[in-house]
Amino acid sequence: MERLALDGHYGQRVELDLCPPCHLVWFDGVETVRLTGTGMLALLGEMAQAQREAHQVLRRDARCARCAGVLKPVHNRSRWGATLQLECLRRHGAYQTFAQFLSEKGLVRPLSSADRAALMQRGGGLHCLNCGAAMGANDARCSYCDSTPGMVDVARLARALDPDGATESHAIHSTAAQHASLQCLACGAPLPKGQAVQCGQCGATLAVGQLGQAHQAVSALEQALRAHAQTPAPHVVARRMLQLEGDLPRRREWARRMEEETRQAYGGGADRGFLDEWREQPAMVITVAGLLLFLLWWLFG
């Protein structure tokens, strides 16, 4: 197992474990959601590098990386579909294959017959997204790690690395993404039925068949992502300010309602005057608090 320390939110480092020969990653708790875009990018790079090693099947008696306890298979369902992981019975963490991790994040789409034909025509052939091994044109599963073949959606990956839109002017997602079916996610142009690998209008790569290719495609965003982490991009700040300004009326109305409910709860003006009197006499408040602290110390000290 290799220990990785990756970029996390709020300037923290997120430590997780990677098993390159097994093509597995071990996550403690909610480490996946604590990774920043640069942290996720570095993890993808480590996964792509690990695919150069020959795949080793995980032992049946594999144990928890923290307590050496028993593992159990857990079938979850995210918004992107079913996922699988080997979880510690004591909830110390779980193993996931590279392909399962990418699928859970919604970054992998199933491989259609049109995708297979396009990949074979491009000369690169068909490769397993999990272990990187070459696959036959008609293979339903990888013969080495038993993973289902798929393709990485590069446009969605770029958005996952940069949810703030700091790099939205980059060519990989230069215009607003169109989410309607049969449209290019880069330029919005309509796509012929069955076309999946490349947009004929703008030439954007819509999906790739290898993890290394996906990492190479989004690595160009790293510098801008790091700069945004240090100082938020001006257009992102401006967008957030507009959102706050648009939300001010709702916040003011909420504050007004809370104030009115508080007044009603304290019975109107009489209790309200009592509270106001205490607020106007901070010395009395401090004196009473001091006496209470002294009493607690005398009783329990």
C-alpha cells in the first residue's frame, strides 16, 4: 500500500492509501468529498501511473487497512447508478477499484457498440479503465480484473475538478455545457445518433477509453486550479456577489419573521423591555457571570 497526501479543502491535506498492483484505493470515512480539484487530479495521476503495473487479484482473506478486521461487500446506489465497495465491519473505511470510484463520481459511462467501433478505428484499441489491460473488441468484461468496460466523460470530469467554474474559459469546456441528449457537452452542437468519441462541430473530445488519456486531457487545468485555490478567480467572486445580492431580500424577510416570532414568544413589550434593560447594563451581566463562575469553582473545585 502507498500512502498519499493530497490537497484538501481549507488548506488541509487528505491522506489515503493506494494499492497499485491491485488497482484499489482505500478511503477512510468521507475522504473522497474532502479532496479539492487539484487533489482529485493528483489522485487520477497516481491511478493512471498504477495501471502500468500488472494486475494482481485481491486475496480472498483481505483485511481492513486500519484494524485488520473482516471486510464485507457493500452495494450502494448513487445518483449515477449502482456502486460496489469492500467495507470494514467496524466502519474504518473501504476499498474501491479505480473503475468503481470513477463510476461512483459519475465520470464513467457504459461502452456502447458505437463506442467500441470508434475506439477500434482510432487505433488505440479497447482498454480496461480499471487496470489498463488491453481488451478484445467484443469482450464484455476485463479478463484480468473482471471490470466492465467504459469510457471517461472528459467534459464531466473537468466540471468535477472545478465546480466553481474558475477554468470555464479553457478549451476543454470553453462554452456553457448543454445537458440535453445528443448534444456536444463542449459547444452544444447536435450529434448524429451513435457518435460518441468526438464532436464533428468543434472537435472536442467527449469521452476517452483510457484513464491516462483522461488525466492528460484535464492536467492543463492544474495551474489555474491552484491559482484559484490561492486567490479566487475574479469572475467567480463577481458571480458569488451577484448571488448574494439576489438573495438579500429573502434573508431580510427571514430576519424580520424571526424577530417577530421572538417578540411574540416573550409576550410583547414587557419582556422585550426586560431584555433591553439587561443589554444596556453589560457591567451587571459581567458581575452576575463572575459570581456564577466563582460559585461553580467553590462547589466543584
